[in-house]
Amino acid sequence: MLRTHTCGELTAKNADTSVTLCGWVNTRRDHGGLIFLDVRDRYGLTQVVFHPETAKEIFAIAETIRPEWVIQITGKVTKRLAGTENPKMATGEIEISVEKLEILSRAKTPPFEIDNTVAVNEELRLQYRYLDLRSAKMQKNLALRSKVFQLIRSYFTAQGCLEIDTPCLIKGTPEGAREYVVPSRVYPGNFFVLPQSPQQLKQLCMVGGLDRYFQIARCFRDEDLRGDRQPEFLQLDFEMSFCEQADVQTIIQGSIESILKECSPKKLKWGKVETFTWQHVMDTYGSDKPDLRFDLPIVDVSAISKGCGFKVFEDALTLKNGVVRAVCVPGGAALSRSEIDTWTALARELKAKGLAYILFKEEGPQSPLLKFFKEGFLEQLQKATGAKTGDALFFGADKFKIVCASLGRIRLEAAKRFNLIDTTTHALLWVTEFPMFEENDDGSLTFSHHPFTSPNTEEWKRRKEEPLTVHSICYDLVLDGYELGSGSIRIHDPVLQSEVFEMLGISPDDQKKRFGHMLEAFSYGAPPHGGFAYGIDRVVMILAGEPNIREVTPFPKDQKAKDLMLGAPSPVPAEQLRELEISIVGKV
Ligand code: ASP
């Protein structure tokens, strides 16, 4: 090795020994006729000092050194003078008196300061990611990511799982997103699809008798990006045979608990993992991934709103699945007009027609709605929601889904605005009993998890008459308001699988073309099986307290799905397209 120690390990115990360090020049300070450098590597910073009298020839070279040059120094570890120690630095008790200096690499002036990237524009950071990675924050986040990988590997191995890799060039596997396609040169006009997840392959591993599988799997989804999404991301993917829902949950829960225990100082709210049904969390928190570090429940006021005098509420109740609901925000009467306007715009983005509200001011309730209310309705609302002076009520009156989405969002905004989130705990919960199907705008059915999820077999009998009332054996794990992942007990009976495809409007012919391999595999003795997958980047993001997964992803795409460092995606040479028999025709 070109060094005897790293830049993060020397202390007073090493005083008077000779050492060699390598690293980047973090900062240079000239004072009192001496030159001080902080030399940086992954492990920390060490102060090195050049004395003009003891090292004349290298002093002149040291004067030319600039930040980010890579140097090797040899010298003696010296205790710093009393009063000049730096208790904030692990190596703050000592410095190195340099006797030998080697410049290993020079650096241009970097586009931003490495030790102060907070204020740097993200595009610049992503364009120069290799420089950004040198920052203390990114080094810390990626070390945490690596630790999470190790914990996952050791946990699932201890659970008797085999780590099995599955290919990235496959045939489509529907998970609800658009797919990335890869043209085949050997079979022009044909395409591979990048996996949205290894779903079908892990199930085929179960048919293959592998019993327990895990993989840190790369998944690709071509969808609109948000803070907690990337076009490619990593999942812990897990599958087991001869199991029931609770068996999968126990193993997955144990994995997340082991990661939290090692990587987070926070305790679990409730002292354990809670379980709620999908219906309960939608009704009470307006979301299937509620942040339960705070309460703020949504209250159904449909029954008392019948004939209440306010037409918007009355009309909502005549809709299919129409409801009137309210959330009471303690202290909300203090909200300004413009804050309410912002919240109204958020509700509108989620398809609500507006955001009705009542502010319970000291001088009395204030709201444009009051003039419409029949005598006694306001008091009924207060009784139902517990709203008192100083609070605000926000309403949703529409179809169930729209009301859930808009009030669920208002609940979150209110918690942030009034500091209601208990950030000293983690709220980890299971959401269970999801509906098997969701209705598309055109009335057709789509799956709510994926088409390989087993329905509740008792309820399946009424699928033709009341498909939307059938539940699946599916479960999501939610941490602090983020969906970590989903799983389900799978279908292993080819007849049932075919029936589900049929309900989803996939014709027998299409079933054969798209999923013939699954139906065929299930006809050769498939074990009952189930599994789960959680987003590793998302877990690391939460643990690191970062607002988006780009901060914990080594080389992320930007918010427009571009790699700014590599300049991808980019056109390919015409010759390559010719080989693939592809011509670019512009917008079709
Ligand atoms: N394949 C599913 C997903 O990516 C997870 C699972 O059902 O195991 O969400």
C-alpha cells in the first residue's frame, strides 16, 4: 500500500511514530510561516504541517498545492500544542510534521467546494457526481447503504434463503409501470424488456424447488419520477414456498427491524409493528401508506351531512361511493388565507373540486359555508370532529378515492405546518386486506398489486357480481409514511391464474403469448408460495434522513430521468441502428 495509515485513525497514541498518508487536499492554510493542509480520504481528515526550516525543498512545493490535489506525505506524528487540539476531528489531537511529499495527481479547480455541497445546485452535483461523492455527506450515506446491503445479506442467508440472481433481459412483467425495452440485434424487430421486478422469475424459482430465495435486485420502471422514485432502483426481493401470509410477514419484518436496530437510534412507536387493514387506513388517514408518527384522523360526517343545506355536501352523497369527510387541525384557525389557498391547490391537483373549511376563531367560526348550513349542523360537525376554538376543519366531499387522496394530503400538510410529527420514533406498520382489483376510468378492472397475487378464495366466488369487493392476500409494509414494499401470497393454480387474467381482460390468446410460461410452469407441480419486496434505496433514504433517494444513490438519474454525468440517454450511431434494423421516424 502507498500508505501506512488512513486519514481518520491517528491519535495521540501514535505520537512520535513515522507514518505515510495518502489523500486529497481538503484545505490549505498558510500562517505563522507554516503551511497547514487537511488531507482527506474516506476515513477522515488529518492535519499535516510543513515547516520551512525542517523541509526546505518540499516547503516550496507545498506552496503550490491546491485543493483536491492527491498527495502522499511521510512524516512524524506530533501531538498538537495544548489549546490547538480540535475535539471535533477524530484526529484532532495530532498533526503530521511532513518530511517527504509526493504529488500523486493535480486537480483543476473543482466546480464546487467539496466540503460544502449543501448550497450547490443539484444538476452540477450530478454532472460531477465523482466529485460530489467525495463530500462527507455522500461518503456517510453510501457507507450506510453498504451496511444495509450487508445486513440484508446476512439476515436472509440466516433465514435459509439462497441468493439467486435473475436476468435483466427478460419478457415484460407487469407491476403497473411502463417498461424499458431493449432491441435484439439477433432477432430484429424483437425486444427484451428490463424487469420491473423479478416477480415471475422468483416464482419460477419456487416451482424449481429452491424453497427460499432472496436477491438484491435491480428493477426498472419507466414512470414519472418523484423524490422517492428512480427509473432504476434496488429491491430486496424475497420468495418462499409452503407458507402463509404471516410467515412472509415475520421474515420481512425481522429484516427491517434488524436494519433499524443497527442503523437508527429511534425506537418503534407502539414498541412493535402494528397492523391495519387497507379499509381502516384509507378511511382514517386517507392513504394506504399513512404516516402514523402523528394522528390527525379523518372523520366521516356523511351521515350528518344528509340534508345539511350545503349543496356540495348533499350532492357528493348522491355519487357512487360518495362521502363527506373532515379532518380537524388543532391550531388551524391560525392559518392564513394564502396558506389555505396553497392547500386548496394541492387538493385540486388530487382531483378535488375545492377545499371547504371552517376556521374556529376566537371571535367565532369563520367560513364561506356557514350561510348555507341548516340550523344545528355546525354544532353536529363540532361534536363529530371535536373541533374547538382555535382549530380548523377541512372537508372533502366527493367520491371515496378523491376524498381520501385530498384529505390524506391535507393531513400531511397540517402535520408539517404545525410540527405534529414525532421524529423521535419510527412508525412501522403492515397494511393488509387490499382490494384485489381497482376500477379504471373506463370501468374496466386492473390489479391493485400485480396479476400473480392470490385473491381471498372465499370472496373469489363473487368475482363476477361484485369484483371490487374481493380482497387479495396482499400486504404492504409502511415506514414513517413511505411504502417500503409489497408482497402477497401468489396464485399457484393455473386455472385460478387464468381466471384472474380473464377478469383483467386478458384474452386466452394473450394469456398464452404473454404469460404462457407461468401457466405452463404451474401445470408441473407448483408449491403454494408467497413473497415480498422492499425498496432498499427508500430504506436508506429514511435512515439517512434525506428528502430524496438521489442523495443515497451512488449514480442517480435526475428528476427528468437523465444521467447528467454520462449524458445518457443519447443517440446511438446510425450504424448501430442499422444493425438493429431500427429507423427513427420521429413522433408516431
Ligand atoms: N414484485 C412485487 C413488487 O415489485 C413485490 C412482490 O410481490 O414480491 O412490488
